Amino acid sequence: MNEQELKRKLLVWAGFTFGEYDYSSNYELLFYPDGKKVFIDSSLDFTNSLDACFKWLVPKLYSELEIDDMEIKTDSRRDGYGYACALFGYTKHLQSHSEYVTSPALALCLVIEKLIDEEGKQ
């Protein structure tokens, strides 16, 4: 799954719905969970913004998946820093880890995707 597909998957999981493409602005329409219309922009760029993740994704992690603990780690590498994320849900016995990637937001998104997929299998 590429990064764009991951963003779409996370938007849907967060409760957003997609509208039509607005050719006059070159943006895809999106509807917030409360029905308000918005264009997809950097404020919803989960894979590059921890702010967006903590606004839209993390609250749902705690409320729906009952995640109890989150850890974002950094590791110095030859090619720069790498980031990994781990989430733990003791009530539902959930645990998921990401690989080391280039940004902390992407690491968090990847581990959330794993949990979404695991929840879908149950």
C-alpha cells in the first residue's frame, strides 16, 4: 500500500467520507465526521503531521481500540534518523509495532493501519 492509499484508509477509519473531485480547485472534496465539507489539505496529512494524527486518529485509538500506551522511538542511522511506533492495548490484548521509517507520523500511521487490519479480522 502506498502512502496515498494509507492516508485514504486512515481518513475513512477516522470517520471522513469522500465527495467528488472539484476540478476548479484541483482538490478532492471530503466531509468531516460532523458533515462539514472540506478539501483535502495539509491539515489532514496524517503521514507527515503528528498534529493531524493526534487530532483525528489518536482519540479514536483510545476510545474504540482501547489503546493504553503509545511509544514513539527514534534511532540514529547512517542515512539519518529512523522512527518506530508501538501501541499497546491491555484490555483487548492488542500490541503492534511499526518498522523504522523516515518520520514519526508515518510510523504512527503504519502501526494504526496494522491495528485496523487486525480488528477487521476479528
